[in-house]
Amino acid sequence: MIKVSVMYPNSEGSRFDMAYYLATHIPLVWQKLGAALKGVAVEQGIGGAMPGSPAPYLALGHLLFDSVEAFQTSFAPHAQALLGDIPNFTNTQPTIQISEVKM
């Protein structure tokens, strides 16, 4: 199983509309990626390692797939629609990481 993590950095002036992300963007992701998408988790940053420090990320979205190929095959035809929706909920540039889930 692989996990695609989309991490939205927290910096001065950054914004993130969690309500839109949960109600509109994530359902769009489910619709476009279909059966290849095995699961989704969404996290909202609340703090950093030091007490009172800001979270390094405003939000993180995690998408589960059986393989890298399953992700690429399902994402490619819908990349423009999914990436084009990003400005509707944030003004940050997300960082994307593909990981192999070990446990």
C-alpha cells in the first residue's frame, strides 16, 4: 500500500479553508480517483514541537492506493481539475510525498 501525502505549509499570510476542503475538494478527489482510492485522512495542524509554536503545516491530506501505478493511472486524467481546485481553499503551494506504508 502507498500513501500520497499532500502537505500545505504554514507561513506568514497563508490561508486554508478547511470547510471547503472537507465539503468540496475531498469529495471531488473521491469522485475523480474512483475505486483506485482506498482511503483518505485529513489532518489540521494545531502546533509545532515547541509549546506555543505554530504548526509547520496548515493541513495534511493523505490518500491511500494499492500501488504507485494505481495512483498515477487514476490521477493523471484528472490532474488539471484536482490541482486547479487548490486556489479555492488555499494560497499555499503544497508539498507532495509518496510513501510506502510499512505498518
